[in-house]
Amino acid sequence: MNLYSPRSDMPPIQEDAWVPSTCSLCYGTCSILAHRVDGVVVKIEGNPDSEVGKGRLCGKGVSGIMTHYDPNRLRYPMRRTNPKKGLNEDPGWKRISWDEALDEIGEVLRKLRADDPRKLVVQRTTTVTACRVPFHAFATAFGTPNFSVSGGGQHCGNGAHLISGMMHASWSVVPDFEYCNYSIFFGASKGHSAGHASCSNMGKAADARARGMKMVVVDPLCNFAAAKATEWVPLRVGTDAALALGMCNVMVNELGIYDGPYLQAKTNAPYLVGPDKLYVRHPESKTPLVWDTRTNGARPFNEVPAADMALEGEFTVGGISCHPAFQSLREHLRKFTPDWAEKISGVSAATVRRLAKEFATEARIGSTIVVDGVALPYRPVAAIAFRGAQGHKNSVYNFFSVTLLNHLVGAADVVGGCLGFNPTSHGYPETGMVRYLPNADPDGLMIVGSWMGYHYPYPPAQPRLPQNLGLQDLFTIGMTSPFLDSTDREEMWEKFDVPYRPEVMINCGANLVMSIANKDAVAASLSKYKFIVSFDLFLTETSNFVDIILPDCDYLQSLDARSNYPFIFSLPAGMGEWCWPIRQPVLPPEGDQRQFADVLLELADRVGFRADLNAAYNAWLDLRPPYRLVGDESYSYERICDAELKNNFGTERGLEWFKEHGLIKWKKKPEEVYWRPFVDARVPVYLEFLKPIGDKIAAIAEPRGLKIPLEYYEPLPDFLPCRSHCCDKPGFDFYGFYYRDVVHTNSFTMENPWLDETARLDPFSYAIAMNRSEGVKRGFADGQAVWVESETGRKVKGRLKLTEGIHPEGLGFAAMCGHWTDGQPVAKGKGVFYNDLLELDWEHTSPININLDLCVKVRVVPAESAS
Amino acid sequence: MGVRWDAVVDPAAVGRHQPRPPLPQPVIDRSSRRIRVCVRLFGALAALSAERSLRLELPAATTIAGALAALGERLGGTLLAQLLDERGQKRRHCRLFVGGYPVEDLRMPLHATDDPTEIDIILLIAPEGG
């Protein structure tokens, strides 16, 4: 008997449909086909028509069914009846109707808006990209600048996105897998794990490896990327800058290999700098000057052919001694000897020299290649960094030092080199919409053409006495802020006379109690809110602080007209096709579930700011006549999505067209992908603008008692130690860090039973990785229960996994585990809650980009012997 | 020093990209008629101002910058400081729309038309992450 044949007594199938949509198990937002049979989704696969995933789907994506059909999903609004809030306080949930919920929320918001709209904090999860525009539009319309992307944003972006944006006009960077011959991954796993354009990159990376691309992975842990690499270079946690700077020094000063023409034409290397470390400028126009070797004089940079700009030499201009910025850089690099790099990073001097030589040689400086009939520079090397290098107090210099490797050899957004994710688009051919190009500021330095918000990486906004709770208008190099929840937030707000306090929060899907730092700090912050509303799929640890829970629709039940836009975020880089997929409902809501976008529109109607919300949507979506939303008309979210699609792709291609086709594609041009030679903008290899920014911040902060360490604002990079590097407490001899698990997305997917089963088969997913030799030396055994204690006395418990694949001083924690909520019974009790070791205060925050320090010096003791 | 960066690019290739369709042009009255605009403020700006929709009458040949200056005179420097930085440049997160089309260059001239020109102004959220 064939067990898989339909039984004769089963009713005939009435409906069998494959519905194109997009995944939301992580922010990769890969395109999917959901197989629906008689109203039930039975399978999820990748969509082969889409560039986003190219028909493939990772384990998380195919497991989405189990998240959707989880019986623990929220199905109706609830209100707490216990006014007391705490980590272990039962909220006393009572079921209420949507009318009751929105009546109360509307009343709270109406009063708050009349009082001071800034008292509203809007927070979203980064996992669900679809909530970005609706929640941004809502906050914009309401009138609050206080927006948070929770731990996902705080842990993963202030360094990475800042430097990627400044140097590559994009949110993140990736090797040009199609042409790259030699790649170095510093704490990154692009193409080997989750993240931006993950499934597409996995295919590209596999093809690149098969083609023979050498891949060097620099990481404390031999993990997803390192496991497939040609070479794994174990590195002391948080010391990426030291290795990268050592390599830069070898390239420039020992080998003498660098791309002079690139530096002359595309960077500020030729700009003259004086003894004050600032540009020497034309007295009237204030344009930075360069030394013209043909006329033998100083002239504005935009009046001198690049080939004539000096990169070295000592000059006098208007009585000021000065030299090109490249000369400053070259001299500065000399102190980063390979021996020095070895001492800091643990990577041997011989390896530093070898990596530098391999990278510089394979860069093939001066070579060109023809792609689709266009002659382009060819530099088949790429050094990339991401979450590993970014999770530190020193993330700005970590990242900048790595990216300097690319820019010294001209391997930036050219064939084979380090590519930003789609920094340039010439637009959809028929309408010209979604077109953007980087351009230059008056100093000639690059401004991004597209960004995820308006806090651009360059030029940074001028610091001011802060009006935002996160203080980002003071620390203008930073993006996501810890100061909404830090233990010293009140002290900071008082220091800077912030004239209001947060009272109400609207949260979408973020589990702040777990995602940012130790739970006690976050609990204290959340307890102060008068009212919290949360859109969620499940009850989470954060739900204990929420007043009204609203049951959200998940991705199989939701509409989103721009799943993979902006293109700088999750559309694959490199040649191929532009691709604009949508997300459409595959299944109806269950119970009283409603999509957050619809609820926000209704709230705006109830509170009375619909006209503002329409205007906000017009601005965020760049809607032009005749598709602009008008007045205070109560457009549904479907109509707004339809307007956006027609606005971008023409009258015939609205929502109904996209529901049928799933996506639209058009061919990329080489000038779009390899845009660097075509855009007249430079990037800084000398961060001149940091110094005046730092001085201004200090001028505001120091009279108020906050000392600003200005070594973080120097124009040339250095290795600045994290707090963990300075800890010399006896017995605290491991560097704790957490890393992304390919099986899970932060804390979100732990509840998924298929993913949990997969994780339990993986010896690392719920364990603490320790170097085998170090473990045996200390008397530890594989699987042993241990306490891990931070130097500040915080403790977490877990089980060891001894492995040769980790730096001897590293202690690696996978994903964001350790749930304790009863609302997610599959997730509960699995793995280790690493973030509980993290402090959340100024001392553990970068004074330049307000990045939280995510590495911790710890000691490990057997669990039985812990007091 | 090898191949020059500025010699690699074929200038003809740059022109291969699709030009953007021209924006619709208003019916322009080239007389010396004064320019009537209707400025609408949204979001945080509306919260700062007693008037969220106001009509201004401006001299011929006024630019957007001139219109904002007039707005500042009417509503005060605090509001204007939200739109413009200390150098008089539009703040990045301040979005301006004239007749429904985004404007970045404040030097753009306004024209006298039969109906008042609509100028919408809104401040968007700055920080992001993830």
C-alpha cells in the first residue's frame, strides 16, 4: 500500500495554490512560494523567479509553518488586570475586544499628544522589515522623534552600518562573489548564515568557493563561515582593528603596495591637513586644498586633475605647514607593526605579513575587466566585517580599519572587490522611480543616495543639546541608542536638561527584556512607563510589562508592498536583476488577529491625526501625484500599498498585478553595480570631520559633567581596548561573546519546534563553546554545567561544548536563548541568556557611536561549586 | 601607477542609464504677480505651531528659501530651526513637497499660478538600525 496516496474516503482537494510572498523568519525577507491546499499551508519553498533567494530557502524559512500554526499564538487582545509590573509578576490577562482596546489606547494617545507627543516611544523589531514604514510613519505623524529598534538595532548596526554607509553608500558590504578571488571575513558570515540577502548570498558564496575564491575567516570562533573557509584565523575577541591596521601598515610601508590613482581620484588622501589635524581650506570658498604637482601650488581639490594631486610631501600654504592626508595616514600606520598586532590580537606577526601580502598582491592594482561591454577597474579582493567586529565599544575603528584594506587597493565597489548592497540605482526603466545615486557634499565626500532613515552616516548632523531621549542629536555619529533603557538614563536626561520623560510605549514584536542587556536594567526602565501597548505573535518576557497586548498577524497573513526595499538592505549585491517582491496574505487572520498596519491607521483616525499620517506616508513612500494620499481620507493599508506600487511601476502594476505576479524584475547595469568610477564623490581615508564633531560634543557634555574621551574622535584609526581588554581580575580569563546561530533568529524562533529540534541536534546551539585544551586544563568536561560570571558579578548558567574551533580565550554563546516565559513553552529553558551578563550604561557604551560593548571578561566555574 | 581611475570610465556608458521622466511643469505666469502659497505643516511641526495650515503672499521671483523665511517670520525662529540648520541648509530629515513633488534645493523658484502653490512640510524620524 502506498502510504502517500490520497485515501479514497478523503474529500477531493478543492484548492491547490502556490502563493508568491516573502518570508519573515529573519530580516533577510527571502521570497517564498507558500503551498496552500484547501486553506492550509502545507509547505513553504523559495520562489525561483525571485532574485531574493533564487528559489532557495534556509531552514528557518521552510519552518515558518510551525511558527504560524503554533497553538500559543495570540488570538485576541488582552489587558492586564494586575497593575504591578515586574519580571515575575503575573499580569492577570483579561480578554477584551478590539473596540475596548482601541478606545483605551486612543484615549491615552489623545491626551499624550495634546500634552507632549515626544513622550511617546515607538519601538519595533528589526526581524519584521514590514513594520518599518508603518511605525515610522505613525511616529512621524504623532510628532515624536523617539524611536527604537531595540536590541536588534543596538547590537547590530551602529558600527557596521555607519562605516558601510560612509565608505560604500550602503547598509552593509559583501564580496563581489562572482569575481572575487580573495576574501577576508572579519567577524562576518555573509553567504554562510543568515542576514542581508542570506539565501542569495549562500548560492553566490558556494559558487565562488567552487570557482576557487580563497576565503580567510578572522573570528574567535570557527563557525559557519570559517567551517567552509580556506583558512580560519582565530583572533582575540574585539581586536579586529589591530590585525587590520597591522595589515595596512605592511601593505603601505613594507610592501609599498597601494592604489595611488584610486586614492588620488576617489578619496580625501590628497587633501592637505595642517598641524590642527584639519583640512587646509581656501580662505574664501572654504574648499579643501590639495597640492597641484603641475603648478606647484595649493589649489581647491575640485580644480585639480586627480593625476596631479600630491599624496606625499611637506608644503607651506598661507604660512601653515601641511601635508596630504595620505602622508599622515602612512606615518600613522608605522606604529602598527606585525609584532604589535600579534601582541594585541594573538595573530602571529608572520600571519599578519602573509595575509597582507596575499591581499595586496591579489588586488591586481591597475587591472581592468570588461563586463557587459563596459570597461571597469578589476580588484578581485574584499575585506568585509559585520556583527563580530561591530559588537564592541571600539566598533568604529574596528570597522574603519577593515574597510581601509579595501580602499588602499581600490577594491571598493568595483569588479571583484568589496561591494555595498546596491548603493546606486538608475531606477525602474519605464518610470524612473526608485532611482538614487550617491552624491558629494561641498568637501567632495560621499553622501548616500539611499538610507534606512535620515540619520545619515555622513555628513553627521551637528551636535546640539539633546532633545531626543536617546541623545542621538548629541552623539550624532550614533544611531540606535542604549539611553532609552540604560541604568543611568535618568542621570543623563538630567545632565542635559531633557525637558520631558517617556510615558507611553508602542512596541511591535521586540522582546526588549531579552534583546538588549541584563534583564534587571530593562525591567527597571519598562516599569517606569505609564502605559505600554504591544503588537505580538506570542507572549514574551517583555509582555509582563505591557498594559494591552494586541494579537498580530504573521507574515503568512499580512500585506507589505515593499518587502525588499530599500535595495541597500536585503536585495543581493552584484550583477543580476533588480527585484521588487511583495508580501501578500496567504491565510486569513485567526480569531481576532489584525495586521499592525491596519490598526495604526485606525488609531490615527480615532485620535484625529489621519491627515498627518497620510502626509507621513507620502513622505516615507515618496508618493507623487496622482498617487499621493490626500487630506485626512481614511485610506486602507491595501490602498496605500496599491498607491505605492502604481507610483513606482505605473498604473497597470498596482497591488492586483503584484498579487498575481509576486514581483517585478529588471536587469542591472554594470554602471549601477560597479558605480564607483561613475560617481564623482570621494570617501575619507582620513576622518577629518570627527575632530570638530568630538570637540562640539565635548563642549556641550563636559560642562555638564560628562567627560568625552576624545581619542575616539581622532581622524586616524587606532586600536582602543574594550573594557574586557582592560580587566585584570584574577580568574577572569575568558572573553565572553555571543554569535548568531544559523538555525535561529535572535530570540524569536526559539518557539518553533522544528528549529528547536534542529538546534538540539547541533552541539553548539544551546551550549557554551570553550576551547578544548583550555577546558581540559581547567578540569572541565564536555557537557558539564557551569556558571559564567562577569567582572561585575552577573551570572548565567549553561552547559559547555569543548571544541578546538574557538580561540583559547574565547567563550562563545549561540543565539539569544534562555527564555523563561510560559507563553512560549517550546522555547522555555533552552540555552543560555547571554545578554544577562551585559551592563547597560555610559561606561559600557562607545562615546562616539553609542554602541553597546557586547564582549565581557568572565570566569567559569563548575555549577556545583558556585555559591 | 598603472591605469588611471579617471581613464577607465567610458563617458558614453554613463549616458546609457534611463533618464528620469521630467516633472510636470506648472502653468507659469511670467508677470510680476505676487506668489500665493499654502503651507501645510504635519506631525511634530504641527504640534509646535499655532497654525498648521497658512497662506502666504510672496513677491515675484521668490524661492523656496524665501518662502521658508517668510514662514519663520510668521511662526517664529523656533519652528524655523527645526527645518534649517545653523548654515541655513534644509535639515536632512525635513521633507519638503511643492505641488506634491519632493524638493531638496531651496533655491528652486516659485511661480505665480492661478491656484496657490501647496507646500507640505514634515519632519521624519531620523535614527534607524538593525
